[in-house]
Amino acid sequence: MAALLSGLTAAVTLAACGVPPTGVIETGEPASGMFSTSPQRSTAPTVSLFFLHDGNLTAYPRRTDDAGNFRAVVRLLFEGPTASEAATATTELPHLTDAPRVSTTEDGTLSVQLLGVRAPLNHQAMLQLACTVAQWPLTGSPLPAGEAAGGAARSTPVHRSVHVRGDGWKMTESDYACPVALQPRATQKN
């Protein structure tokens, strides 16, 4: 009974505090939330690495802070699929003990030297390389598929070649046989 009496007393006291009831009062913009003064972490850019899915060339998106560095991206390609990609992706590229030596020429040809690799790469492995590097403009920085510098659509396709040298052999492959749409696997329609 004492608790009921205490509650009733509190209710009467608060109701009689002298504040008259009012309607909604309009006064300016609503609250918009808080902002942080700490620097925001940016999401790493995504590049498409071409692996094989059921024997077909397929782009697998990979986030990397080195997306603008074609040497780093070629190294990632030779490292093969990640554990999560390996559920559907395979590679024909050899596992390297030394990092590949990568350079480009003025015409956009990519040269890759594979130290210690005696057997030539097969056609699928060469296409994995050619299709992965096809996403870069001739300047060497990656570009979203179908876009030219400044965000404009490409009016004519720019085809790239890759030259690969190993111990006692060399091969060249063009990106002509790459899938038409260089789209990441997650956005392709079946």
C-alpha cells in the first residue's frame, strides 16, 4: 500500500508543477545526428583477377590497397585464389618461388619474366594474365571495365598483349579472347 501511495503522490506532484500543456512548436531544422572528427577509413579499391570457374575464365573481384600497381596485381594473380575463392576458382598459373618481374612498354604491352619456370604456360594461364591486365589503360593504372580516362565510355576497344618469358621460352597472348564484359563474378548474370 505504501508503494501505491508513493506513486500517486509523485504523479500528483509532477502534474501540478505549473507547466501548461502545449501543442507541437515548430522551430527550425530537425536534429541531424553527430559527425566524427576522426579520419574515415576508406574501402580498398577492387580489381578483377581472372581465374577459372568450371574451366571458363571468370573475373573474381579482389580488394587491394595496391590496385594502382600492376606489378602487385600480377603478383596477386600468381598467388592464386584465396581460401574463399578456391571453393569455385582454380588457376593454371604456376606457384612461383620468386616474384615475377613485370614491366610495360609504351604501346601498353605487359612483359612478365618468370624466374625459374622451365615449362611454358598453357593457353588458359596466358589468358588469365591477359584478361587481368586488360583492365588497365596504357598508362598503367587500373580502370573500370568499359571506361576511359575521365569516366567516358570507350568508343573503340583497346586491346592489350602480354609477353611472358621463362627459362628458355617466351610466349605472347592478346586479350582478344577475354570475356566480352570484364565484370566481377558477383555481378554476372547466368
